[in-house]
Amino acid sequence: MLCHVKHSIFINSAALLLLAPLLCIAGSTGDRPFVPDPEADQAPELHGATWVAEGPTWVVRMQHLSEAERLAYLEKVTGLRIDPFASPPDKETRFTSFLVLIENRGESALEMNPIHCWLKTNKGDLETPIGLDDLGFLYRVAGGDLPPAYVRVKPALLESTRTVYGGESIHGLLIYREVEPNNKSFRVDVQLSLPDGETALVSAPYRRLKKKD
């Protein structure tokens, strides 16, 4: 059974303290042509720039990052100023990224599989997250090889199934191909596999930034 979760009144302060230091750059729109849309159907609660959805035993927090914020997060996790997904100088942005924190407040383990974390546009386009293997393939298509140093960012990526044991939390990046600006909106879905065999779906909606915004 698939359930959508909308509201979260109680915000776990410890988890927020974990998330906040990972971003050392304030959340301006920057290179992001889309902004959160709290009026969309099935939208979770929006706290600043962070979506917060809560179930009986879990909490999911998600934030759309600019390229500068992504680099800051990667440096915080790895200690290195390396961003394999950075746009070349004077080129259009190639990838868009989301920082996700999943907290398990229950006693039994739950799972997150990035294959079930989709980015969907209003035009019906569907994207799954890009990992280092995918990036390496793009390099080979272009006639090059993935620089060995890029492997160092792997711990910061949510690119494989992650188990979150009771009382624990995980955080990492979901990275997708950049959304074409001619789309009016998109949403990022994060699906959790729960201990009772059910699944929970958190949908974070975004709309195209208007000039008057």
C-alpha cells in the first residue's frame, strides 16, 4: 500500500541541527530557476527552503541545492573541494541536486532505493538519480575517463539502496539531469520501504520561478 504524507507539526531539533551545518551558504535562488511550491497537491510542510514530511516512525527532509551549496555539502562530507557534477565555466547547468535526510524513529529498519526516487516534470518526463557510474559513462561517451579523485565523493551520494536502522539517520545527495527551463513544474518523489511491507511516498513539488518572484 502506498501512502502520501502531507504534514509534520513536530520538528526534531537534533535532526535539524544535523542538517543545518551541512549547508554553509544561505539559500538564495542562485542558479535554480525553480522554487518550492507549497500550494501544490500532496506538498509536505515547507520550513524555509526545506521540505519536511513525517510518518509514525520516520522523517524525511529535502532541500534543493544550488551548485555552490552542493560544493559546500561535498566539502563538508569529504573534506575535499571536488564536485564531479559542476558545470564547466560559462556553460549551462548540467545537473540539479537535492540534499535528503532520512531519520528512522522506530525500532525496525527501513530502506530507501534511489531507483524509486523519481524526478517528474509537468510534461511527463521521468528521471532517476545519476551516480558515479552514470557519470563515468558520460565521460566515456565524450572520449574521456572519470578522474580517479571523483570517487572520493561517493559517500555523499545516495546512489544505491540504503538501510536506515532504528534510531539512526542518513543524509546524502540525489542528483538528476538539469530540468529544462521550459517546464512549468516538477516534483521529486522519495519512496521508503517500511518494515511492515508498505511504502511511503514523499513528493516535493517545485514550480518555475517567475520574474515577479
